Amino acid sequence: MKKEIELAIIDDDKEFCELMEEYFETHNEFSLTGIANQAEVGLKLIEEEKPDALILDLVMPGQDGVEVLKKLKQKKINPGMKIVVLTAFGQEEIIKQVSELGADYYIMKPFDLDKLAGRIVRLFTGKEENSLPEEIDLEGSGEGKEEHIEVRISEVLHQLGIPAHIKGYLYLREAIKLVFEDIKLMGAVTKKLYPKVAENFDTPPSRVERAIRHAIDVAWEKGEQQEVRNYFGNTLTSSSGKPTNSQFIAKIADRLRLELKK
């Protein structure tokens, strides 16, 4: 493996790109050749810089990541480049499509940056080349079922407009999954649910509660209002018109339980 892996990033989330830039700049095995927040700019960047690997977000305004993959393949732009695609969705047809278009790995948001870096390195060690990650397994084993639940929760949070890079997103996803699996936790949100989430993320329960509240505030102020109405309608009882943390978690968990017939 060469000493440095030259990386390019195409993602419209500027704040998330800044996080990745800070991360990769502190790791000597990587060299960041450029970041683009639009598809066309990214294609030009790849053609000019010819990076070893590309980190590509699938969901972007205008031309999305799938269109970028199609153009890279059709125009044979930097054909030896390894491609890691990022998304908050996990539909099997999309996984199949991006694989056929040349993606080497498919990673669900949110994710651990160490895990992303490790997988990029593995692409250059000769192991697991041209294979999508094993974590997206929507059929078969109980583990696959659990991951399918996580995928659906991620989809719902994305639809409601909660950004994947904020802490509240991570905590909400975990809290909803825990309640989905054990509804009795709703009877002890402060004493049991928050501490369980906090333990999984090595953080205080009070921080979990605050971050979840912030994520819900973001959904109500900046999110997709039609989706908010679709999920919550006139069921809210709080004076602010927003659901409490408990209401939000319970509503999504119950909706998914009915949907997935648990």
C-alpha cells in the first residue's frame, strides 16, 4: 500500500465535510486532495486531481450521487479509484445499483469516522475489494432484521429533517430502537431509557436528554413540515406545539412496530 491514500470528498453537507477534513488531516495515512459540495464541481475535481479514493454522498440537491457514479463510469474518469458511498437510506435496490456502478463500499449515516478510515485502508490492502459492506443485510438472520429496523429509523429521522451529523440524531436513533424492542422503557424514560442510551455512547444521561430535545427542535423549525404533520398530526399535547422527547420517541417506535408487525 502506498504511504498516503489521496482522498476526495463530494458531499453537500458543509459542516459534515469540515468534520471529515479535520479528521483526515490528523491521520498521516491520508492526504485530502479536495472537497466539493456539488456534483459537477466534484466531477471536475476527480478528473483533475485523480485521487485514489472518493467519499461520495448519495443524497444531494441537483445531481445526486448516483448520477455522479453514472458519469464516472460512462466517461471513464479515473477508473482505478475506490469509491465509498454514504447515505441515510438503505434500500436494497439502491445498494444493488451503486454496486453495479462501481461503488466499493456503502456506509449508512451516521457512522464512526475511524470505521470509515479503516474500510478505506482495507480497500488498498487487497482485502474485500469490490464488495459492499456486510452491515446492510436486510433479509435472513435476526441480525439482519435488527439492522433493517435501524435503517427504517434512520429513514424516518431523515424524512423529518433531523441532520445525521448532530448528536441528537444518534441518541434518538438508539432510543427509538430500544423502545421498539422494549415498550416498557417508556414508563421510565429518565430512570432507564436515557441511562441506557448514555451508556452506549459513554456520555451523561443529561446530555442525551438535551441533545434529543435539540434534534426535535431542529425538526420543528427547519425540517420537512409535511412529514412532521404526517407523523404527528394533532396528537401533540405540549403547550409549545412540539412533542416532548417521550412523545417523539414513543410515536416513532409505535409507528415502526405497526409497520414491521413486531
